[in-house]
Amino acid sequence: MWEKVSSRSHKPIKIFPFGSYSDEVMLYGTVKYELKDGGEKEVDWAARAKLINEDGKIKMSFYQVYLASFHGSER
């Protein structure tokens, strides 16, 4: 999947906490790809994350990303 991508930049738009202690969140945003052939592409993404407190620092113990694919015209 990444063989044609030279870099990517994620832009989170919204974060939705879930659970009795809000240690799980859903995220929504966009990612902009810079392609090796000089082109660019931007797509929506969503993610699920599980958060933990490790020595007073909030870290992710699980992170799963879902990319939206677009067919037809580009954004």
C-alpha cells in the first residue's frame, strides 16, 4: 500500500470518547498523501484507539485505522 507514497500527513478533525472511563476513543480526520510520482491525494480516515496511563503519561495500547476509499472523481 505504501510503495507509491513518499510522505503522509494526518489531520484529526474530531475525537469521540467512549466507555465508562473514556479509555477508548474513535477519531475522524483526513490524511494527505504525497506520492513518489509528484501527485497528491487526500482521503478521510477513522480510527479506534485504546488508551492507557503509563507512569502518568497517556499512551495508546491499541490503534486501528480505517481508510475511506473514493471511486470516480478525486477530492
